[in-house]
Amino acid sequence: MAIYVFNLLVGYYTGGLDTAQGVRSRYLRKTKHTVKYIFDTVPTYRELLVYHNLGICVEEMLCAQLFMTGNYNFAGNIKVSDKLQELVEKLQVNKTVEIGNSLRLYHENQLVASIERKENKEFLYQISYYHNNGKLILTEWYGDSLLYTDHFVTAEKDGKKYAKKVKTSFFDKKGTNVYDCLYDINGEELYVYPDGQSYSKTQWFYKFIQTLKLSEDDIVILERPSFNSYVQPLFQYGGKAKKVVVFHSGHYFERGEDTGSLYMNREYYYWFKYSEKIDLMIVSTEEQKEDIRTKLLEFSKEIPRIEVVPAGGLADIKRTKEFRKPRSLVTVSRLVPGKKVDWVIESVIEARKGIPELTLDIYGEGKATSALKELVHQYNAEEYIHFMGHCDVSEVYKNYEGYISGSVFETLGLSVMEAIGSGNAVIGLDARYGNRVLIEDGKNGRLIKFSPDDIQNPQRVKEIISDMAKCIVEVFSDEEMLLAYQEHSYQIAERFLNDKIEKKWIDVIESL
Amino acid sequence: MEAESVYQYLIDRQEFRLLEEKDLYYVFLPVPEYWDIRVDGYNGAVTDMGEKKAIIYFKAPSEKRYVQRVEWITTTGTVYKIDYYGKYGYAYCTEYLNSDGSSRMKEYYTSQRKLVASKNSSNGVITLFEQGHVAAMYDSESVLIKEVSEETDGDICI
């Protein structure tokens, strides 16, 4: 009996979903099942560390590509000293430079190789080979033996040369090449075996799913976009394994609610088309559950069992004996257009006319960072609006009196949850879904009147910013009310403590 | 000294048995069980359930049907790799291609399919392997040829 979680992501910044997977790993470990988290792309060592730091044990991680070689143990024991000596002789290395955990090897001042070491610096996980002083040719990745090699060619894009990965060769424990993955064959990956068999990524995942030998005792949790390569193979050949899909995003967006989707979210098409084959849908809020039921009915689709289990929980309630910084606001999010941090900034600038000591600290990074910094600069607001970058914020919220969000849509809103867990008064939009659960208007903060139509209406945007500013002034003008809001945030947060969420997850998994 | 003889020398260094010179008759090209090999005009074809997987080109004289190279194709007909067969009847070289037909890299193998050398087509770098691990790197084929010539006192010829 096993739970297979599809999937851990490779090649992106970590976001709310990754954090939720890490938090939930602690709950699932308490079920009677063994749990395996599937990488559908080979992770780098750094990505293993990221998920490990989020709470998932390395032993629980399973890379599909390596699993198919039988050589998938990430825990390595290849000694740096042994390899270093070997490389010095082979590549005639006459200079070694240590930069952090990296060792750079030079031959006559030309970079020829680098060794990436694990934290203890005794064992290695990667060796890269270069020519012409730094042009990447080949990378070897090690566990307790050579796992795979990446091959690069020199390519050009927009007039700039770069190392383009064209092939990965996977090896078994004896060092025999089991198969290769060729990249960018008509834009796609092609899995090629020495005997001539070749597979698209989706076809290859069919082989992988077959190898897992899923049975009715197994549970498959799917929580990434349904257009991923493993989805059809899982549905078509996954046997009687129970299929659980988790919605970490909206399934339907009005215009402007999401920067990437309009109306039906294409990430979830498959769940709607084949709803009758799904054993359980999990959402974070009752409102989304009802919306999904309505949408399935609209398309005359079968309604599977739907349970409300918040995607994440709080480890503890963070009370502070220190004084919170007076008249301080904080916001935490990826800095992308949908989070409307520009509205937050403008509302704070407006509110400061009424509350001269008001400050705002912005945590997070994203593609809108430079535009937002420019906005702050335009208003000469650098003195009281600060960009704090990307960091661990779990202990940060309790230093502030209030939390503010301009987000026009949140499936749940882990940042707002953490804010109420730290006793912040909260100001946010009356937007689907999380804000309506985590912010009780007039009790732990203020919900600003909002409709998705407003996003495209400049007049309404002005009014929303003005309303946010008025609420900031109101919240910080009445000390008694502020303290009451903060105390009520703690009360709401009690509902989202890990032990309560954990019980929901265990109950729902054991009920399958 | 020509490049191909250098690669043959490098392969020979890692062969642990004497190989018999014997061309490969196309019908006996190693393929997955039950796949078919048939005549396809002037060439041969590898098929699986009727789907063409590869085109076999013959050495001259072509009527003997000895394999010279095998071009492996995607379902849409794009050649993604070419296996070259030498006098010992195995694929001693595999060339990987870009979708536009240009070369990405060539790899040279022993008869046991152990990787011996890799030539990067984009920048000319040659990487030599031993037991699956990088053994040496050369900025170009000419540097490699020069070194092998010196090592063998120019004793290799085609």
C-alpha cells in the first residue's frame, strides 16, 4: 500500500504548492501508507535540498527517470578526495580554487572542471567539464555511483552563445547506459533505448506507470496541471489505484482574476473531462467546492466526492512579548501582476497622509519587482516602503501590527494564514476564496468591496485603492479596535493549526 | 592520419577481445523482439506494427545488403540519430542530430557499447571516456590526432 504524489517540480522557484506539499508530508507520514513523491524530471541536488528543507525526506523522493535504471539512490558516498586526485592527473590540473562548496579546477589558467560538494564537503554530487575556459561540455551526476550524464552543445539565441543540453544518458549500477533522453527533437523530449525503441515523454511514462504496478490498495495524489506527461498514462494504465486530485488554484477565472487563465483553467481540463474516473477531489474552501459542483453540473459531468481540506496548516500560534512595530504593515507574496502589490503600495502612500508614521515592508520577489520599486521611487516613498526580498518569513509577521493584501484571487492564501497565526490585523479584498475564510470583516480586519469586473475598470481601481487607504487609517486610528482585530485573528488561526488539518488529511486518506 | 582511424585506434585500446571482420547482413540488425526488417526500395526498413522506425542504408555493392548506416526516425519522419556500422558489423559510431538534420554530436563505442569518445559538433571538442567516466578532453580533432600520432609514432594508417 503506497501513496504516490505527482509531482515534485524541477526548474522553478518554490511557491505555495511546494510549501503545502512539504507541510502535508508530515501528515501523510502518519497514515498507514508509505509515501513516494515523484519527480517527473531529474532534479538537481539543490532541488533535493529545497524539498528536504520543506519537510520531505530524501528517501520519500522518487525520480521516475532514475527509478527505471534501478540506480536511484541519491545518497552518495563518492569521496571528493578520490575524484579530485583522479581529475588532477587526467586533466593535468595545476590550480584548484575553492568557492563555497564548489572546487574549480584549472589547467594553465583555463577552467577545465568543477566539483560540487555536499554540505560536509567530504562527498560530491556533481562534476562538470569545460573547454575553452568555461564552456560547459558535460556534467556527471553521482549518487552512490554515476547516475546520469548531461551533454551540452554550444548554441546561440538572440546573438548570445550558451550551453544547450541535448542529451542525458542514464546508467544502471554497473555503469551500463540503460537509455538516453534527447532534448528538443521537434521541440519535444525523446526517450531512446540502445535497441532502437524510442518514446515520447508521455509514452515513456506509460512504461514507468506499468513498472509501479499500481493496485487498488494504492493512492495516487495529483496536484500539478493535468497536461503533465504522466496524467494520461496514470488514468489509462493506473489500474484500480485511487485517484485523488488536489486543487491548488482556481478552476475558473473571471477576466483579470488570473494573469494566465481566462474562464476554465486549462490546468484542470482533464479533471473535468474525466470527473467520473476521479475518486476524490480536494479543495481548500467550501466556496470552491460549491463552485466546482456547479461547474460540473453545468457541463453535465459526474460529481465525484469532494472534500474540503486546507492545503496547508500552521505549526503554531505565534504570540509576541515584544511590542509590534507601531503603525506597521507587511505583505508577503510573489511580486507578480495578479497580486496587485501596486494597489497596496498606492493605498499605503494615500493612507500615510492620515497616519504619518505608517510603514510597509514587502517580502517576496518576482517579475514585477523592478516596476514596483520604480513606483515607490516615483512617489519618493523609499523611506517608509521597503523591499525585503525573498526569505523565510515565518517569524516575520509577528513584528508587524497589520497584514495587507491586494490579491484578487487566492485558493487559500498561505501568507494570510501565517499572518493571522501571528496575530496580524488583516486588510484584503473581498475576493474568492481564501480571504473570505481567513478575514472576517470588522472582526479581525477589513474586507474591501471587490468584484472581478473591477480589475478592468480604472475608476473602480481608484475606488478600491482609496477604500484600502481608508481602512488602513481606520484600523490604525483606534488602538482598542486594532488589538481586538489582532486577538480575533488568533482565534481564526486556531482552526488551521496543524493538528486539526493533519486529522482531516489522515481521515480523508484512510477513508479511501 | 585521418580522424576515423584515430577513433578506431581509441576503440581498439578498449576492446578486450579480438573481433572478427564481418559485415552485418541487414536482416540481422539487432532490434527489439518481434520488430520486422524488410526491403524498402533501394534501402531496408525497421518496422514495428507497420510503423517505420528506421531506414537502413547499404554498403556498396548494395545488392549484398550489408549495413552501412541506420537512420532512426520519429513518428513524423525526423531523423534523430544515425548508427554507423564498420567492418566488425556493430554500430561503432552514433551521430545525434538536430531536428533540421544538422549534427549535434558523434559518439564512438566498443563492440560492447562502451562509450570511448564523443565529438561535439558545435564546438569541435573531443571528450575521451574510460569505464564511463571522462578520461581526457581536447579542444579539437586536430589536437587529438596530433597526440595520437605522437603516441603511436605515426604507426596508424587507413
